[in-house]
Amino acid sequence: MGARCSKFSICWFHSHLKTSVLESSDLENGGKGEKNAWPSFGEFSLEQLKVATSGFSSDNIVSEHGEKAPNVVYKGKLDNDRWVAVKRFNKFAWPDSRQFLEEAKAVGSLRSERLANLIGCCCEGDERLLVAEFMPNETLAKHLFHWENQPMKWAMRLRVALYLAQALEYCSSKGRALYHDLNAYRILFDNDGNPRLSCFGLMKNSRDGKSYSTNLAFTPPEYLRTGRVTPESVVYSFGTLLLDLMSGKHIPPSHALDLIRGKNFLMLMDSALEGHFSNEDGMELVRLASRCLQYEARERPNAKSLVISLMSVQKEAEVPSYVLMGIPHGTASSKQPLSLTPFGEACMRIDLTAIHEILEKMGYKDDEGIANELSFQMWTSQMQETLNSKKHGDTAFRAKDFATAIDCYTRFIDGGTIVSPTVYARRCLSYLMNDRPQEALADAMQAQVVSPQWPTALYLQATCLFSLGMEGDAQETLKDGTNLEAKRSKN
């Protein structure tokens, strides 16, 4: 049990504590070299998609448009229990079935964790349907313009901008730089709360409509002149999305540029963000939006430079998107309720005061390192100084002076002469008391490395994971700690 838990902890540390912002070159195949992360593109029968969508029931419509719109998107469930989004075109949209299949296969060859990937299509008679990954957490328009629980956080807005730029750069690198009518309804949120760009806009324009269906005030000037979409037109639309993200409203670019030229950029910013961003970061996004919205297409940046600019302003990159979004994530790993100890109960509640009392009563009785070192009769001045740091840390910990406890325990740990899992545990809680859950998690995992069979290390890891919003991992770790303690009590 101890070895398995330790492996889990180390894997979690490497996969979650490092920055969650990926280089664009890592985005293909899931960003982690998972070549089989998505199914290959395939053709579906009309009957399969009828079954999946309950006969194209109006109850399954998930697009923002009504049932009479030229294109309707349905939620569907395939026979392998995979949820999908099924886009059904007006029967006159793609009169040339060969063109439709070629386009669908070309878009379906793309695979990136920044896209809601196209996984299939259907072309039977007059029917033209696309099948994509289903994104369960609504659109950017919903979270930005029509939020109910909380406005989107500044860090998440920056992440949306970056992930969208990375999606565009990836598509461009694969020869699909054109995107039709890029707007806040085209950006969807997956199960982890990460923003994804809908693959549907990558299909070349068909007979059923224009490339831009939004208000003319938001349409790239060259499209108004020529009726053609270019890669620079997509960057212009990206600029309008930056305005959306900054303001929380759909502001016409001409109005926004007037404010920017008058150096009134703060008038652009969403009032819900007041006090949550620096003027420097705000100005950087304003400058980037201004460059994207240049009248002359050749003066706009390309997708790669957008990624580079946005990488430098990211905030809270290590915090999962669903935490920033306030989206529930994960479920308890076991359907059977755990029979929790008082320590486990305190972890579940993130009751730091109760955990402090438990650690204080526990003392160092499970700490072989301290006990062995104290049994030696010979002391060096360095060892005495190290032990004094621990002693002062314990005094501060008992007095709930957690900032001082962190300083003293850090000197003890840095001394390097004695390794103590209890000290790591106490510094872990001190970090939690100071709202530093990531440093706390690192200490809890280090305590487990030193003492693999110590349930306290797992309990503290669970508390840190709960604090970070990692509900599923927290429940799993809490279960491991509970089982390990039960096992020890039997021996």
C-alpha cells in the first residue's frame, strides 16, 4: 500500500504542480504523447446518429440557436457510451457530397487538446452531419456574458486567450489557418474546465451561409471589402475576443479603439475584475488587442506571436481550470462511504484547527528519525543548532504562530543532519494555515517519502488536495490513508 501511494503522490506532483501551460508543439496527441487519446476519424450511419440523439430530439439540442436554425447541434451518446456533439446541416448546405467528405476528413485529421476534435461525419442522401467530442461545460459566451455564480477570474481569462491562440497556431501549422466566424460561442469548456476551440468553424464555407454571421461592427474590414476570410481575418476576430475577455461584454472594436487611443483603457475593463489584475497586465492585453484589430491586415500579429505574448502574462498557471472556473470535478473513488477516523473527518472538512490539535497531541511518537538522533550522546554544535531550530518551531507551532514555525522548521530541514517526517507534517499544516497549499502538498509528499507507512502523510496530502480543489485525487488519497491506518491498527 505504501509503495503504491508514494508512486501516486510523485506522479501527481509531476503532473499537477508544474505549470499547466503547454508549449504549442506539445498540443498534438493530448500534449503528453498519448497517441491514442482520441479515436481516429470515421464515418457514421444516419441510423447510428438517430439512436445517439434519440431521433434528433429537441430535448437534445445544445446549440445557442433554435430548432429552425440552418445548423443545429445535438448532444448524443454513442453505443460505446461516449458523449458526442452532432451538428446537422440544412440539407442544401453541402450539395456536393464529395466536397463535404473531403473537408470533414481534413478537419478530422487534426488532433489537439486545444480543440473540440472532429471524430466523424455522416453523408447519406441529403443528410450532412458532423460528429465531435462533446464539451459538457457550456460556452465562453455563457461564462463571460451570462454568468450566474461568479464572474470569470482574471487568471482564467488569460488562460482562455492563451489556449485559443495555441489552438489557432496548431491549426495553422497543419494548414488550417482559416476559421469562420470566431466568437465566444465557438469556445467550449471540457470536463476539466479547459477551453477548447470548436472544430466546426474549421470547415470551409458552404452554401448555407456566410463566413461571418455576427454584427457587421465585429467583422474584419477586409471581409467587408472582398467577402473572403484570410488568416489575418481570424487574428482580427481573436482581437474582438480579447475585448470580450477584458470587458465581460461584447464591445464593438471601433468603440474600444477610441477608448484605447484616449488612454482610457480602464474603462474597457470588467468592473468585476477591479483589484484582481495589475495595470501592466491590463495594458499588455490592450496592446495585444490593438495590434490584432489593425485596419491593415498585414500589420496584425500571427498566431505564433500571440502565443508568445500571452505566455508571459499567465497567472496561477498551476491551478486547474475547473478550480478557477468553480466547476465541480471528479467523484468519490468509492461508492461505499468510508468509515473515517477523526483525522480523516478533519481532512474531509479541511478543518485545519482540528488537524492542528491532532498533530500537537501526536507529537513525535511515530518519528523514528528524531528518536534515533536523540539517543546519541555525542552532539556537534551544528546538530545542537539544528535541534534548537526544531524546538523553536515546535514552540511556535504550539502557539499557532505558523509563520514563525515555517521559518524555524525550514532552518531545521535545511540543516540536513536529521530527517523528520513530523517536521514536514507540521510545516505542511503551517503552510496550509498561511494559504500556501502547493508548498504544503510538497511537504506532505516528502513526509511520505521519508516514512511510507505513515497514514498522517496521506491524510495531510488529502487535505492539501481538497484545498486545491482536486476532489477526485483527494478522495482517493483519503481512502488510502484510511486503509493504511486500519491496516496498522490490526498489526
